[in-house]
Amino acid sequence: MAYDLTKKLVVAISSRALFDLEEENRLFEEQGIEEYYRYQISRENSILKPGTAFGFVKNLLRLNTHFDEPIIEVIVLSRNNAATGLRIRKSIEHYGLAIERAGWTAGDSISRYLGALDVNLFLSAHETDVQEAVNAGVAAARILPKKYEAKEREDVRIAFDGDAVLFSDASERIYKEQGLEAFLEHERLNAQKPLPEGPFAKLLKVISQIQARFPIERAPIRTALITARNFSTFERVIRTFDAWDVRMDEAFFLGGVEKRRVVEAFDADIFFDDQDVHLEGTSLKTPSAKVPYIKSDDPETEEAARG
């Protein structure tokens, strides 16, 4: 019987998001693909240092110790040639990461394979791949490559922005186009109407299904909503989570207060947001990833955007 991914939380990650490959990426950009391949192959026994999402992945995989069968699956998906995978494989073994599946596309698009592998979350430093994944309906974010000390602990902490991440960007568009007062009035009038789903809504639902297997006080995944929304929009957000049948452990309605210190206080393994103005601050100490806007001319998407 084939190995079934449909009942697991499947995270696909690029090699550059998992390991520190910034020097190699510069070589690729400056000298081309042939030099890059030679460099990687000649250093196949040189262990790579952890990358931005390494700590998140390591703690996520540790959750499998709570189950008789693994419920978390991490797959390396890379635009590299398969020959360069030797160095990645040896680095994975060195750090004891339970990653048994990988794909190498030799420069071709990765997004076409995400559905075939039942991917719930895709993390990459490659902007085009991330945009294509989000457009295809997969939760995806562009990792901001920086170095962090990996947190060693038994749980995983994931922080999300709200609009354009968990929710659609419909309300955010009203704020940008018509101003704060129009936004607040729109949310007041629609307080009992669930917000349209954003690119990370499905991921939150999968996480909540895992959380539901544990008592609230002992769940190994902890989530937080950290939004620039005002507390006056609280009702619609909470009713949305109730309609989705998901749990959000912590929620902060900051009303424009800087997110960085709250994200740090939550001690997130990773933070997802759609705006550079927030990510520039949070990424100083917390692994952070940018969620691109969905690019679609689908009339149903436009209907959702109008709320």
C-alpha cells in the first residue's frame, strides 16, 4: 500500500529555507548554475549550518514522538539539480532530522508538485515559487533568510497575522482604499458574518485538528493571532474562528502598536505576515516569512474581497 500523506500535516521546504545557503546562492547569482553545481558537489561532505526555518522544522518533527505513527511530514523541494542533494542529505542526517522525502526540479517550477504531495505549507526563499503556490491555493510564505539560534523545546509556537494571511485581504483593502473609519464601520456591520478565508485558513484548520487530540493545557502546538486590528473588530474575528471550528490559543489586537515585541514575547518559532513594515522588525529576532497576496481574476475571489 502506498504511503498516505492525506492525513498528515505536510510541510514542503526549500533547501535554502532549511539550511544556510546564502553564500552558495550568491555564487549562483554571480557565476551561474555550472559553478554552483561544481561548488556543491565538491563540498558534499561539508555540513551546512542551520537556516532560517531549521528550528521550526526540528521542533515540528519532534511532535511525531506523541503519536504511534508520524503525523508531521517534512519534504525538501528544491529547484536544484538532484546531484547537489548529496550535501543536503548528509546535513539532514548530521542533525538527525526525520526527513525521508525530497524532490529536485533542476530549475523548473515547484508549485505544480505541491498538490500531488498534499502539501499544507510551503516555505521557500524563492519569491516566484511562493507566489505561484499561493495562487494555486497552498499556504506558502517567503522566508526572510537570517541566522537564528534554534530553540530546543517540546512544543511549537506559530504566530499569524490576520488579514491577507488567515483571512482574505477584503477588509484590508477597505482600510487601504477608504480609510480607518470605513474599515471599522464595515467590520461593525459584518460582525456576525465570518471573514472570507485567506491563504493560511486551511493550514490553521489542520493545526487545530492536531491540537484537538490533546487537552488544551498540554497541546504541543500553540498558536497566536497578532494583528494590527483594533479591539473593536474583535467580535467578527472570534466568530470567524468559531465558524471554522478552530482554536486560537492567544490573540492580540494591537491597533497599530508595533508587533515585534509581542511576537518576541510569544517566543514564536515562526511568524507569518503580509507586510514588510511588520516583518522588518519581527525578523530581527524571530524567524519570519512573508505571505504574498493572491493574484487572481476569479470572480468568486473578487466577490469574497468585497466581503
